[in-house]
Amino acid sequence: MNKKAKILSVLILPLFLLTLIGGCSKKEDSKKDNTLSKTELVMGTVVKVSIYDNNDEKIMNEVFKRIREIEDLVSINKTETELDEINDNAGIKPVKVSDESFEIIEKALDYSKKSKGGYDLTIGPLVKLWSIGLPEAKVPSDNEIKEAVEKIDYNKVKLNKESKEVYLEEKGMKLDLGSIAKGYTADEVVKILKSKKVNKAIIDLGGNIYALGEKEENKPWKIGVQNPFEDRGDVVGTIDIKDKSVVTSGIYERYIEQDGKKYHHILNPKTGYPYESEIAGVTLITDKSIDGDALSTLIFTKGIEEGLEFLKELKDVEAIFISKEKKVYLTEGIKDNFKIINTDFVLAN
């Protein structure tokens, strides 16, 4: 095995077709007329919030304070979080957590049950083993993978709703909330903005987009769906949305390459290896970002045909599938909205 494995990490975002301000700063990016925009590196990604009908800096400060609060509770990129405490006490004792952490974990456990473990919040040992997207990324040995998989089982997560306690029944188990925490955070930002009477904004948490209100009266926001085969900025097509979340997952989002083979970051908790799927990218359009965040991973694990069938059972959820053959598959409710603008792609259903 080549020890000089090439480590690649490409952040793929749905490109919203607005004026993008480059760079990453802890200062206000722009303040013009009634518009306010700010970008920070937080939660392990670039977060940008743009408000188009209120330039009160106090609102923006409250937004980013809230984002950092959630990061300090459940981030996998920080130490001494509540998530760390839960994992450190696996097989030892239950851990009392905040309402926020409990809500995120409860939702992740619910989706784990719905997918029968195809999506599993206890995938932490496997994610840590591969570390895809980090400098220490590697292709593990078969034995290492087998050991990690043995520690994954959502059925061994016990929640006490009254006491807000979380307990992992076996030592070595680890929760990983990376597939849902950003969605929860985006929804929290929306709550703050609405409470401040903000009616027009774009929230972008590293690809988790929430479009609040309309760009102009009777004119929704136009969101571009990222081409999963190219760098950020190249889109397959566009959709018009209002008060919706748009979340994308793809195999070219983060991966490592070794001995000429690419290993993407969406890992199968049952086999320990990246999912084998005909999907190159999938975009979920939902009312709440926490649902889109979890579903974008869950649906990827099912493949196109099964994923389309699964979505028929869910209310107010639409999806755009892009196959490795550059075919586009749409759920019924999005067919009159999504417009392909890249001629390399064709509509398949």
C-alpha cells in the first residue's frame, strides 16, 4: 500500500446565485444600505450569513454567538465538549447534557432507526479511523475496520428524556453528529432572525443553505446545485426556493486517494468502507435544515431507486439525485422547478 497516500479535501457547496464575498474574516464583510453580511470559520467550515433587510450588527453578533455555543457542545473539531464527555463515558455511566445536545442526538437516533442502521449516529469509531478530510487520513487495514465496526450499534444508545441523559452501553463507542449538527444550527439561526423580524436572508453553513423569505417580492431565491464532478462554482442546474433548506452530499466532497483509488467520506457503518452507490451527489430540499442534513446522508446510503421510493413516504421533502453517469433524477414535487443548465447532464425521469 502506498504510504504517500494523496489526501484531498474538496468542499462542495450548493452555489447560491448571489454576490459572493471571498475570504474568511471575524469582522463584518459588508454593510451597505440595509444589507449586512458576515463570514467566519466556525464548526470546522466557512459559515456565511447575509441579511438583506436589516443592518443591525447586534443581530449578526447574536447569530454567530449562537453558532459558537452549539459548536462548543457537539463539535467533533473541539475538545471538552458534551459530545466528548458522552464518548469518554461510554460503557461507564450516563451523561447529563444540555437541551440542545439532547435534541440533536434524539433526532440522529430517530434517523438511525428509520434507516435500520444504514445511517448510524454511533459511526464515530469508523470516522475517526479513516479521518477523511484531515491530515491524518489513511486507508485502514481490514482488521482495523473490523474492530471499529464492532463498536457501531445505534441500539446501544440509551436516552432518558426526563433527565436529559445519554448513555452508550459499550466502551469504545463514539457518537458522531457531523451529519446533523450543522442542520440544527442553521435552524437555530433562522429562529433568531425571525425573532428579530428579519424576512430576507441567506444562511450558508458550509453547504447547508437556508433561504429565508424571498429575494424580492414574488421572486424567490435562485439556488444552483453543485456539479459533483467539478470544483465549487460549477453548477448542474438551478431551483427557485423560499423559506427552505438546501443540503447536498457527494462523493467528491471529501475523499482520499491511494494507489489510484478514491475513497469518499460517506462510510457504510455495516461494512466499514465507503458506500458503493451509483450516486455522485444528492441534494435535499426541506423545511428544516436538520432534516435535510441527516437525509442527505441517509438517502445516499440507499441509492437512487430505493432513495426515491423512501422519499415518497416523507412529507414536504424533495430531492435531486445526480448519478455517476451524469443523469439527473428528481422527486415529483421538484420536477417543475429544477432547471438543468449544464448540457453535460440529462434528466432521467
